[in-house]
Amino acid sequence: MDDDPSITDALSFLLEGEGWNTIAYHDADTFLANDDLKVPGCLILDVRMPNSMSGLELQEQLMSIASYLPIIFISAHGDIEMAVHTIKNGACDFLPKPVDQDKLLASIEKAVQLCHRNLQALQEARARNENLKTLTPRELEVAKLLATGAPNKVVADQLGMTTRTAQVHRGAIYLKLGVHSAVEIAELVRTMN
């Protein structure tokens, strides 16, 4: 998106020529109303945009909905403070206009790879959360204690069971969660909170 439709169109033409699928939006409202944020890619934004929302405001809105879509800013009106601000808020890059094609293409490649990594991490987190839901209430109690580093004997004593029962629960937890250590359980339990 750019405040100048001819730049948006020229960028689309360049990127399509490099094999990228593009959708050109001329303002943030149209983007938010029509884009499928679940499709991997990246967003190229100008800081200044027409109509109701600037590129910076769009970035903040996307952050508020936990969008994983990486953003590359391009602007003729940016300064160091603005560039730092956008990067601190998660932008992949901030490029000055006129934008260098090679730098833009490299930045897009990096951003799309990041998007795929973010999507994979999100899918893995969802799968882990689904696996946590398969634990019985007792297994969840055991898992929380294991996450603190407690050995089977301590788990057994704290929950009023035999050490053998704690071991059985531990084995079931490992199997259901697809983990091999208490450290991995701790990581999963931490994501619950």
C-alpha cells in the first residue's frame, strides 16, 4: 500500500515479474476488509497512506490482533526515529524511497521466510495446546509438578500416590504430549498460563 497508486501498481508489476503473487490495496480499510490474513506472505506499506489510517496505525492494528504477517515499510518521509519505531513494533524492514529493487526483493524473501516460520510455530503451539487438552485432570496435576523439575517421588508424595503411579502418569503424559523430558513439559505448561 502506498499513498501514490502509481507506486503501488509499479511495485505489483515488479513483484509479479519476479514470480510473487501480489494483491494491491490502495488504503488500509480496503486491505482489512478484503485480505485473508491467514495466507502467508508479507505486507509492503508506506508510512503515509490515503484515507483514514496511516501505515503506522495499520501496523498497530495488526499487532493488536496478533497478526503474524510481516511488514516492510517504504517511505520518502521517514526518519531514523520512525524506522526504529516500526522495527521495534515488529516490522521486518524500513526502506527509503526510491526503493532499491534488490534490497526490496531481499527484504521480501526474508519476510516471507519469517512468515512461514511464524505460521509453523503457531501451528505447533496449537497442536501442543490440543495435546494438553487430552490430559486427564490428574495427569495435568502431575505435569505441572514435573514442569517444576520435581522427581517422581516428590510428585507421588505431593499428590498422595505411589511412586509407581507417578511413573505411569509421567509415561502417559510423555506419550500424549509427544515429549521426552520434563524440560519439554515445562515449556508446554508455561504456554498454558
